[in-house]
Amino acid sequence: MEDYRASMEMNWAGTFLELRNSLVAGAGAIISSLALFVGALLEYGLPLLFWLALFFVPARAIWKRFRRSPAGVAEAQ
């Protein structure tokens, strides 16, 4: 029978490069997902914000106008 023992030599440079590549890939994935989120926010958020701002001013003026009670009603009570 043959008695074989594998050598325990570690390739530290290769291990370090694998860890570094994993770190770079993970950081790239985080930045990519953040860019995707910001892109979607800008694509859909800006037009939505524009239309809300455009309709807010007249709607607020109409709301204030109809919420006011007439001057005669307040004095009669």
C-alpha cells in the first residue's frame, strides 16, 4: 500500500487575489444596485414631483377658499 501525504503548501497570493476579487465584485454589486435605485427614483420621482407641485398650488387655494366660513355666520353664533 502506498502512503501518500498531500503537501500543506498554501498559495497565499492566490487566496488574497480571490478575496480581493470577491470584495471588488461585492462592492460593484452594491454600487450597481444603488445606481439602479437612484435611476428609478429620478425616472419616476421627478415627473411625479413636478405634477404634484403643479396641482398643489391651485388645489390649496381652492381648499382655503371653500374652508373659510362666511363673516356673517361667525358673528351670528
